[in-house]
Amino acid sequence: MQLTDDIMYQAILDKNAEFTGLFYTAVKTTGIFCRPTCTARKPKRENVVFYTSSSEAIRDGFRACKVCRPMELPDETPPLIRDLLDKLSEDPSAKFRDHDLRQRGLEPHALRRWFLKHHGITFHAYQRMHRINSAFKKISSGAPVTGIAFDAGYDSLSGFGDSFKSVFGYAPSESRQKQVIDIKRIETPLGTMLACAVKDGICLLEFSDRKMLETELKDLSRIFNATIIQGQNPHFPLLEKELQAYFSGKLTEFTVPLHTPGTSFQQAVWNELRAIPFAATRSYKEMAGAVGKPDAVRALANANGMNRVAIIVPCHRVIGSDGSLTGYAGGIWRKQWLLNHESSVLANSHTASTI
């Protein structure tokens, strides 16, 4: 769809999130620029100027809106909180009390609100779950419960047992036959992503503002019969390293292990997605033919939409037969960005090889 001024103006009236990242609205009477979804009072049509990038708006003298904060990445983890999460990942047994948080420049009440919004629990509950997750893995590997309970900062076995059972629904002694799904926030140039992993590999990678994310997480928990809990996983370091290399234009093929249960048809579609070359695209019709179901275009589109591992299983490389960018769970603007990024990386690599 061609972005006309009329379409963009209607988008800001509707606060249409599908246009996020595609354009910015600058208001001549106030000197500010906003996202399409900004909740501030809407300007008159004659007072509006549209830009395709924030840098263009800044160049022309506009400043970022304090309501919608268009310069910030969607759902981004603030640097101070990111540092705090890194410390917990390094040492799950660490305990940060309100005094410790203030020493790090964090206001406890503001931190509590942030965690409730983004994790559905308070920061202190997040810390407790991190310790319990770490304890689960040690018990599962055969370590004695008593030593682990005290290493996790609990004063009694009963207190540790109660906390453990409140999280997992069963006693520590039963954990050797169970598994957890680890979850972690990862920052990218396109906003925060949530990664989930089990022992065999990454089982989810989605943008944190995806509308159906909560449903996906519930389905994942049901499929694996496991509790999703904040914690480190052996596959996360490689995932983060490869994502960083991908976004910096240094990686075109991922090697991090995946574990993505699904029907035989879904598996065939997801395997075919991974076979699409870097920077290339395929239509839904071409994909249907490739998996041996040329008349199952709609079923293929559904399987494509059920992909839980964004970017690595590159569903963003599937487009309409007419070349249009059809629906993408992370937002059309992200799909456009990813395709542009890959094309640019490929073009630069060709240029470098001819020099």
C-alpha cells in the first residue's frame, strides 16, 4: 500500500498500530513529532507534516513527543534495569533490596510498576523466581535439596519447599522428572524480544508487543507440560550473539539449536521457511508448491503464522504474489525493515567481493 497523506492522517486519527515505524507525524504549531499511535490531542490536517524517519523530523527542527516517545524502541528495557537483569543472570542468588536499588539509581516503586507491566510480577517476585529456577536446574542435575535451599538464601527447608511449590506446583523432590521453559528479554534494534528455551533448543522468539504473545506462551507451556519462568539457559548466549551479528550485518545463517514442536505439515512449512536464502523472498503460492501442497495456500499461511521463532525461521521472507507485504505478527514496518536490512547486507557483500 502506498502511504498517501490521507492514509497517514486517518491512521493517526485511528491510532492504528499497524503503521508504527512506517511514518512519523510532525505538528507545525507545536514543533513536536509523534508515532501514529500517540494518545495526545490530534492536530488539524493543515498543521501536519509526515516523515518516514525520525532523523528527517529532527533535521527539520522538530523535537520528540514526551507522550509517545518516538525515539525509544518499542517496549525497550531501560539501561539501568538491563544492567540489573544482567547481574541477576550472572548470579541468580543475588538479592537486591530497596536500598540496593536506590544505590544503583533505581526508584523501587517505579521498578515495581515496570515489572508489573512487562512481567506481570513485582521485581522482588522476579528475583525469587530467578533463584527458584536456578535451584530447579541444580536439583534436576542431582544436587542435594538441602544445600541448594540454603545457597538460594532460604533460612529453612520448609520455606524453600513452599516457594518452590508455589512456582512449579510440585515439591523439589519431584523436579528430577520435570522441566522448565526459560524465558529472557533480549534487546534488538527493532525493539525488545522474548526468547524461550528448553534443554534441546530455542522454542520461541517473538517481539514483546505481539498481540498474541500471551496465547503463544500458554500454548508453549501446555505443549511442553512445563512452567515458563525467568532464568538463564545454555542456548541464550549463542542466540544473543547471533542476533547481534545478524542485525550488524555480519551473519546470514543462524546455527543456534531450535526445538519447535508442531504438526508434520507445520514442520514442513517451517523447514521450507529456513530454506529461503538470505535476502530472498517467496510467495505463499510458491511456498505451498514447495511443500507439495499447491492448493493449500491458506493452510500454508496459517502454518506460517504459527511460527513461534521470528527471524531465525524467516517468515518475514514470505510475501504476496503481487509483491505486497502481507500480515506479519511483529508489524509490517518490522517486516519491511528486515527485508531492507537483508537486501542491504547482500548488496554490500557483493560490492565488497568485487573490490
